[in-house]
Amino acid sequence: MSATDVLSCEFENPVMPYLRQERLPHIWCPGCGIGTTVNCFTRALADSGMDLDKVAIVSGIGCTGRVAGYMNLDSFHTTHGRAIPFATGLKLANPELKVVVYSGDGDLSAIGGNHLIHAARRNMDLMVVCVNNFTYGMTGGQVAPTTPLGATQTTMPYGNFETPFNLPFLADACGAVYVARWTVYHVKQLAKAMLEGLKKKGFVFIEAMAPCPTLYSRRNRLGDGVDQLKYYKEKSKIVNGANTKDVGLSLFQGDIVVGKFVDRERPTWLDAMNEHFTQHFGEKFTPYGVSHAQD
Amino acid sequence: MHADPKGVLTGIHFIDGDHAACEGALAAGCRFAAGYPITPSTEVVERFAARIPLVGGMFIQLEDELASSIAIQGAAWAGKKVMTVTSGPGLSLMMEHIGLAAIAEVPSVWVDVQRGGPSTGLPTLPAQADMMQVKWGSHGDYEPIALSPNSPQECFDLMIKAFNLAETYRVPVFFMMDEVVGHMTERVVIPEASEIEVVERKWTAKKPGEYRPYETDASLVPEMVKAGDGYRIHITGLTHDERGYPALNPQAQDKLVKRLINKIRANADKLVDVREDGVEGADVVVVSFGITSRVAGAAVDAARAAGIKVGHLRLVITWPFPAQRIRQLAATVKAFVVPELNMGQMALEVERAAAGKAAVLTLPHAGGTVHEPAAILAKIKEAAQ
């Protein structure tokens, strides 16, 4: 069967109903892992059984920032680093919505790092998917807060000497109720984590490691997207419940700990507000957004 | 339609401008505010935080002004009337999100209680030096609306107007107070809810599938929907087409930017709000706004007592600037006098509109206090010669 035959056959890709098909083809490079994460996300949406009119997606800026624009949901492509506070306003103004933040490592942990830690601290009811490709892809491969030591980037031309973030540890320390990391090799597990994230109330942080063949792999002579998947396969170790302190990725092409690290309960910001005001004001206070409660 | 009585504190109050501005927002239907503490604006959100739990709405103090100025935009897309409140340094941080509100057409009110600058400047003392910043501060072309109240009563009254204009035109509307107006305490009369006219959002009657987020009629203002209603909208800060989808080409840019500009410029005559006192037949007209208009009023009275034919034109809406009215007056007056608590910002607009047909005498002031009426009087006398 030729490629043309495959494209013209009647088979409908189960992912398609979740995408704005009129916006395809997407902008991502061959071998890029972002599309794989989107595939996992559509499966999570399908399995969740949620009313998709009540799911909104918010992205910042960058390659992953374009995800919102391809999803057939209420979708918001905001400013660089500010997807989380936009999502906070959206969620608090209509608690009936399930709000997903989908953005990249640079967007969420560099320019948006302050919002990430405070939303986790408040336990804002948001699911954050952070696609970590260790670089700024859209702008041409600059060093990111996640770039491993020794990796070469355009603004670290002699190799990176800055210690990167351990994102699961950061999210955990700030109070996220669900923290997981998977790679785009682990499609089943990633889709399952996203499904759990959609069902979980509170601040959910899912790190999805994904190759950037054009700007990270090639510059570091790591081959193409498939070579990176091989690396993920060979060097990943699943340790559910791992201490997030121990899951850093600072070593170039080093071992990768994946798994569900944190799954706990804590009142969300809105629940805490409603409980507090009910205690303080008594019957005069009508709990905010409760008639629309999730679940 | 009339205001929702839940937000209206009908009665006679003795409150400062910051508190009155908060009451104006509640009366206008604002049910979501986000902010970050900054002098001399904080009292606005302090009162909002105290009042909103029983009015029914939401206040959240966020981690910075970047977060506050975009959280309100998320809330607007969920259907709320929204406001953020700040002063100089915070306003500087908000610049990028003014652009987002402009390009995505997010109805929103931005309160700036002006203090001396640049930088940390004079946190507790007044200025009117952010006038050009709100006009031009965010990159790219956009047309904001700005109002300048000069009393606590106007902080209430004009705040309702600010929200109504934000909903009518879907632009960021700036509420340009200053430290003196914010902290002066005066009598404020809040009418019955049934006497307060509020503008409802321009909701679409179209069904999902028929609706295109940025399609417009002759008003140039698109209809709106909210997230969660099944329309599956896409909203972006990128240049976009009528569907809201990114369209990164010169044709789409031309169409979008010209519409964003023209929806205000084409309505500039309707938006003009000036208060005129004795300008017809005057030799000299003082052009002022905000707290400076109160000081200028005293100087105008003194000049008249001295036999000078002087009028007073107060800008209530500062942006868009009433260029047409200034142009008309320039044909009949000898000179304009423009006192302001900055080193010459709105005076540039007066000069532009007067176009050399009348002299423009500026009276800049670096801020920290208001003008001495005597200084304005001296300038009026100089202009009259």
C-alpha cells in the first residue's frame, strides 16, 4: 500500500474528532514528541467520558504552546509563561470547567516559574502538562532551565554549565497533589497519567519528556527522534512512588526515572475558600461555584 | 439594563476615591478582580476582598501583576466582568497583557492610581505621568479608552461608565486615578440599583457552528461567547482571522489591526466626554484632567475675578483624545494652558490638535503634590497677554 492509499482509505483515526482538523497539518517537525503527547491526551479525553464542552485548554508560547490551537476544545493561546494565571482566572470564574494547561518546559518553568510554584502552593484545580524537550525549540535551540549539564545549545555553545531544575521535585515541594513523569516512549502510561490527572481534583503536574530532533538532538549529535525513543527505552526505569528528590535529569543522556511519584489529597484553593467563608459568615455566605461542582 | 442590587451599596457615604472606585466596580457588575498589593491603589482591592464574598464573586491576590492582568482575562472568557488594580511599577509589568486584551478583545477595566515615577519613584504621592504609557505602552498598535475622575463621587460614577465602555467596545479601559483622588475623602452618593444603567456583554445569539469569534458587523465589535457553552472557541494573541485561528500574513494583519483601531477611532465623537465651563468667547482655555482640574478651577475663578476671559475644559475621557473639539476652539482662542502632573504628556495632544492655530502654554509638574493655583493663574495671565 502506498502512502497515498493510506491517506485516502476510509479508516478514521480515533484522534481526529479531538482535533481542529481544518488547522492541520500542524507546525511540529518530523520526529518531534509533542504530537505523541497530544495523541495520549486525546485518548485520556476519550477514556474520561467527560463532557468536552466543559474542558478548556490553555497554552503559553512555544512549540508546545501551539497545542491549544489544535485541540477541538475551548482553547486559549495566551502569552509567554502566563498560561497558569490565565487558567486560574478561567477556572475560578467558572468552576464547572476542567481546565488543562499544556505548555513547554521553558514556558512553564523559566518565564512562568513563579506562577507554577504559586499555583501548586495554592492547590489550584488545574492539570498542567509540561512537555519537556530540554530546549527552546520555537526560537532555535537556546538553553532552558531543564537543559542537562554538558548539552550544547545556541546560547551555551561550549556546553551547559547551569544546574537544571528537577521539575517533579519542584512541583512536589510546592504542594502539587499529583506528580508524574513519563516519556513519549511510554504512551500507555502517559495517557493513563493524563486520564488520572483529568479525574483528579487539585494541582496536577505531569512532565512528558519528548525529543526535539531539530534543535536538541541534532545539535548534540544524538540522532533523530527514533534514536531518542531508543534512549528513553534503554535508560528509563519505572519507580512509582519514587522520592522526587532522586529523579533529577541533570546528567546528559543519563538515567531517567519515570512513574507516578505523588498522589495525595489536599483541599483545593476554592474548597478552602468556601469552607473558610462558610465558617466565617455562616448562612449569609453562598458557597461559590458549588452548584456547578465537578464529579 | 439596571445594576444588580447585590452589588449596589445605596446611600450617602463619606469615603475615599479608592473605596468609591471599588463600589463603582461592584455596582457596574464586576464579579472578578485580581491584583497585587501596591501603594496607593491597594485599598481598592482590600475593599473588594472584604465585600465580594457576600455579593457573590471572586477576588484573588496573585503572585504579581503579570498574573493579575491575565487572570482577569481568563475570567472574562468565563463570562465575568473583570478588573485589575495597580499603580506605576505594577502597570509597567502589565504592559504585555494590555496588548493581549487589545488583540483578543477582552472587555476589562484596569485601574491605575498614579504615583510619582519613574521606577519606584514616590509611592505615596501623586502624579499623572502614566497617561502616555497606557496609550502607547504595549507594543504594536491599539486604541485604549481612558477615564480621569477628579473626585471620590466620580470614582464611583465613572467606574460604571468604564465598565460599560469596556463591554461596548471590547477594549482594555483604563481608570486613571492619582494618589490624591484615591486618598481624598468626600461625600459619595450611591443611587438605587434601578437608577444605574449597566451595559451587558454583547453575547451572540448564534449557535455553535454558525458563530465565528471575530466576525463583525458595522460596529466593528465582535459578539462574544463564554468558555463552557459548547462553542469550542480558539482565542490567541497571534494575529488571527475571523475564526480566531492564527493567520500570520500581511493581509490578515492589515484587516485585524485596522479594525481594532477603527472600532475606537470611528466612534471617537461618541466617546468624547469633556466638561466645559465658559469656553465660548474665551481668550484663554485651560485644559486639565483628574486632580489638576480641581486646582485649575480655583485658578480660573481667580483669573475671571481679575477680568480675564478664561474658560476651562476638563477631559473626563482622556483617550481617545477630543482632538476635534480642541481644533474648533483653536480657531477662536488665543491660547491654551495645560497644567498636568507630568513633564508634558497630554499637552502634546493639545499642541497636535491646535496645530499652530493657538498658542499652547504648558505647565508641567514633576509630581509629589498638586500645582499651586497661583502658578496656574500666572500662566493664564501670561497666556492672556
